[in-house]
Amino acid sequence: MFCIHAGLSPDVPTIDQVNVIDRRIEVPAVGPLADLLWSDPEPKQEVLTQGWGPNPRGAGYIFGENIVDEVN
């Protein structure tokens, strides 16, 4: 089971790569660790053109079902 606070990251294309992220640090403003905390799924697929989009909250990304399928 892979349970995260919010989302996925374009810098972490597989679940196995989560293990190489140093998680014993202060959460940076940008990067894979920040993405895992702040990215959000976007149910409106037409909003996304490349699979990833800027998050309107200003942190992380938005991503569609296609990204979830790729990671899984």
C-alpha cells in the first residue's frame, strides 16, 4: 500500500523511487518531497494537456487519472 498526503511528482515516476528520497529533512519549497505533499489529483482531465499542470495553490502540481495509471 502506498499512502501519501496529497499527490504524485513528475520527478518520482515509480513508487519504488520514493525510497531514495531523504524524508528526514525539512520539507523544501519545491522538488519531489514537496510534490508528494502538495500535488493534487485533477478530476477534470480536459484541464491538463501534458498530464501535469501547475497547481493553482502554488505548490506541487495537478495531475490526471492517466498519471495515476502510469505510476501504478
